[in-house]
Amino acid sequence: MRRRLPLLLCLAIVAPPARAATVLVVHQDGVEAYAEAVEGLSQEFGEQMQAWSGVPGRATRASLLRAVRREAPKLVVAVGRWAAVMVREIDPHLPALYTMVLDPAADHLDAPPFVGGISLAPSQADQLRGLHRVAPAVHRLTAVVAAGQGERWAAAALPEEEAGITVAALALSVEALPKMCDAVVATRAEAVWLPVEGGLLSPAAFDYLSRCSVDHRLPLLVPTAALVARGALLAVYSDYFESGLLAGEMAHRWLAGKGAAFAPPARIALAVNRTMAATLGIPLSREVLSEALVVVDGDNHE
């Protein structure tokens, strides 16, 4: 008489293994702009995508390596410079794309394992031009960035014939955030810049700088319209969701064997806060209000 295996045991034998992700998306935790790009990627890949996020630290690399081994993805998409450098360090042979990286060539991200990527727009110069259009009286700007990032941001400037803006880079640790405003004022800043790729963008850093902006009448330049709605004067920014969509489309092409490319995102936009401009005593021209994709006025967004 033939023995029959129990039904549950049969199911266990024939059940397929859990499906690994086709694409693993890697990004720094707590950065709203990166989260928007991840949302765009998710719209492209759905259940074929898994996302991993972390913060700089010694345990982070091991956590990411475990995620890569667990998911065994066909392709990794790194959102932001920190994520891109991490991906290359943990596995220099795993095919990868990047998106939202300000200066890929500076970190040699135009070479393997990267098969393509989308650089971060707007450039530093684009952001400074936006500041000049909104607040033309500003000529000295302080960029608040993470320790070790100062040199890259101190090099940003607009020449005298264009706007005459110089940039002082203020490199701080996370522990120094409570004293951030005093440090900014000590640089004799006429405006403050919290860039997305500066390594210090976080809700806490924004809250400190937002209060400092009001207390010392310093225009605050940020990388997202959402932060303008929360009290910054202006943002010159990409549609980060679109950056994610574009990276997703590029990933689909590579997975289909059609190759990838290295390119900037398509659109740059301006957001301004009319209420904050009035608080700071900065008149917004008709040209600026017409150009702005987002105009915040009190609790209303136009």
C-alpha cells in the first residue's frame, strides 16, 4: 500500500521559494527629497522592488550587505551620493544605477559598477541664480553641510558680472545642530543654504535653521517645495518624484538589455513663500511670482 504524505508536507515541498526583488533601491533615511524619488521608483516597479534605507555609521554597511545578499537583486538603484558610494563599496561587481547625485564625476560614478545614472538638478549655480532672482540684495551665502563636505560647497559661487554671490561652507556634526544658528551668524551670512547633497539635511537641521532665518532675517534656500511650505523663503529644485520615474524607466531599459545612459533630470522648478518674504522684508517681483511653480501664502499653496 502506497503511503501518502500529509497535505501540509506536500505543500511545503512544492511551494516555490520567496521571490527576490528584481531591483533594490538604496537611500539615506530621513531625507524627504530622496523619499520622493523612491516613491517614483516604486510606481515603476511595484512588487518587483525592495527599498533599503540607513544613516551613516559603522553598522550601516553590514546591514546593506545583508539586504543585498537576501534580495539578490538584478540591479541596485542608489538614490543620492551617500547611497551610491555605499553601493560601490559593498559590491563593486553588482550592476547599479544612481539618481539625484550632484557631481557624479567627482566620485567616479560614471564607471562600473554603475551602468547609468541621473545627476541631480539643479546645479549649485542654478540654485544661486534662483536665490539672486528672489533676493537680489544677497551677496554672501552660508551653506550648512556635514563635516567633511565643506570644500565642495565652498567652491560654489556666482561671478560679480552675474550676481556676485560668494559661499562660505559651514561644516557641522549632527551633535552641533543646537548651536547651528550661532555658527551661521558668526560667518556674517546674508542668507543660509541647506542643500540636499550636503549630508546634513534633516527635519532637525531645518527646524534650527528656520528659526534662525526668522530671528536674524536671513533668507533660507532649501531643496524642496515642502520645506518652503514649512517656512523657508525659497527652493530651487527638481521634481524628485520625476527623478525616480526617470531612474525607473532607465532601469527597465537596462533590464531589457537595451542599455542605460547618464543624464540630468528634465525639469527645474522654483518655489517661494510670500508670507516669509514679507516677514524678511523682501519684495517679490511679478517676474518671480510668475516663474514660481509653487507660491506659498500663509496656509495656501498656489
